[in-house]
Amino acid sequence: MSRMSSRCVSSCSERLSGYAARPGWEVVLGDVKGETAGHAFGVPLAPTTRWWASMANPLPEDFTTPDASMTS
């Protein structure tokens, strides 16, 4: 396995800190025999975030409207 440069590690660390500071941020870690084997993280996106505008097909108008099923 190749080693990541210190600049890459620093950049990733800064981005992760920014994500983790957002409301609703969650992370899941997976392990194999006590060693971390992977992770996934996410954060809710506001209905007005630019990310939604990049969808290949138009989304239904209420697609980004939060409802109770998104927070359970």
C-alpha cells in the first residue's frame, strides 16, 4: 500500500473536521478482528445546496423538503 503525502493527510483532516462540525453529521466504522476496515459518513444537505442542482434529471419539487421519515 502506498503512503499518503502529509499534504493529502492534512487536507483530508481539514475537510473531515469541517464535515463533522455540521449539524446531523454521522459516521459508521467497520472493523475486522479489531482493526478498522472502512468507514462511511454523511451529513444532511440543505434544500438550497448547490449539490441538488447537479442532478442529471430534474428532481420532484418536494424531493428536498425534509419530513419525519428522514430523521427517524
